[in-house]
Amino acid sequence: MTTGPQAAPQATAPFLPLFLLLVLGSLWGLSPAFTKFLALEGLPAIGVVFWQTLIAGTGLLFMCRIRRVKIALDRKHLVFFAVMGSVGIALPNSNMVFVVGHIPAGLMSVIIVTAPVITYVVAVAIRLEGLDIRRAAGVLLGLVGVGFLVLPEGSLPTPEMLPFALLAFITPIAWALTNVYAEAARPSGADPMVLAMGTMYAAAITALVASLATGSFHPIWRDFDIGEQALIAYGLVTVATFFLYFTVVALSGAVYLAQVGYITTLMGLGWGAWFYGEEPSAWVWLAVVLVFAGLTLVNLGKRRQMSAKKASD
């Protein structure tokens, strides 16, 4: 899910953006392993998302106040927050917390990186973007990779995981839908950090209502054990990733940031192996190669279209 920061790159130390990109990818890659731990501790998915987004929204609000940016709350912004928060955060994050308790965390890391490929499919389907041969080839490679991911007794340790592996794709699909929505409905001139803050608070409200309605609200103050402590840490990690996200964009631009998907996936596989002893099969690595190849073609096609558009302007 993106809120579309497009800040111009700034001159800086040559290795700083790369270092920050590696840290960001490592933290994003940690997310499936983190949420798997919370799920195994018995914390309800929607309850986890409420505290995660509340902490993240508050951290972003603090950063906005430090920067003294104007926080717009007109109707257009509120609608944007509501859609992005509910469909782009509350739904996919809750889904990830739920399914990662049933499938390897490393597998979830590979599944979520398909979001840019799905985004292009949605954009073409609604005619927001035209069909590009290179990007279409990337989609096909990505689909083949996905096929290997859900192959029972291949990527999946047991056939019983197949329904949960398929359910996991709700997360990148939801991100893809909101990526397209953000491209079309983002309030003009809005500060990206304000959009992220509003989105997090909207997600927290959505998760709070849903958790109260379903009886899955988790009062962390009642039994502040290791699960609750990890949940607070997860929220703080989310704040840190947003800070790194905006910093990398400011230093090197959004195109440079797009490389983080590769780091996130590889680190996600690494964290899964480190914490849970997961051993990705040859099928998983083949799927990773195919998904990476597809993602590269989709991103290269996007850059070519952007360059052509700038040249025509």
C-alpha cells in the first residue's frame, strides 16, 4: 500500500540511501515473522491491527507536528483516509496476521511482493493504464511464480496449507486495489506523511469497530505478557519503517525505493528460517526467481512509460 510520496531526491552521502534501504527492507521483511509470533501467541488478528495502526498513526502525527505541516480534514481527505485505511491496511494486515499462523512466514514474504504485479493488472483492467508488452510478460512470469508458490508438496510443506496460501493473496490484492485508488483519488498537493497518518488512524478506527463487533478486541493492559510486549514493539517497528520510507524517498526518490521489494522478500525468507527453522524448498526459490523477474519487467515498463510521459510534456 502506498500514499505516493514523490519528493525530489536530495544530495547526500553515497552509501546512506543504500544502508537505509537495507534497514527498511529488513524491517518490512520482519513483518510476516513478527505477525506469525503474535498469531501463535493467540492474539486476535483484528486486535493486533488496531494497536499496530494506533501506534503507527500516533508516531506519524508526532512527526507531522515536528515538521509543522498542515493536517487537512476536509471531505476529500477523510474519504481518502477511510478507503485507504479500511481496504489498504485493516483488511490486508488482519488477513496476514490470520493466515501467517497457518503457513510459513517466508512464504508470506514472497506472496506479498506480488502486489506491484497485481496493481498493474488492476490498472489495465479499469483502463487506468495501457497494455505494455514488457509489463504483460512480467505479469505472466509472476503468475507462473505464484503457481509454484501454491503447489502442494512443492512450496507448501503440507497440502492442508493450500486454502490458507490462497487466502494469503487477499493481502497483496487489497494493496493493489488501494495502490490504484491512491493513484486516482489522492488529494492534490497533500503531504504524503499526512496521508499516511490519516490512513493509519482510519485503519485503527476500522479495526476498533470490527474488533468490538466481533468480540476480538484485545486489552493489552489486562495481561501485559510477552505477546503484548511484542505487539507494542510491532507498532514501534511500523513507525520506524514509515520514517525510513519517507527518508529514502527524500534522499533518492521513489524509483530507487522500488528496489526494496527484493530486499523485503529475501529478508522475509531469512527471518522465517532464523526464528522458525523454515527451510524454503527448491520450488520456493524457483517461485522467487520468477516473481522477481516479473516484478522487474513490470517496474522497468513503468519507468519507460514515465520517461516517455515526461518527454512528451
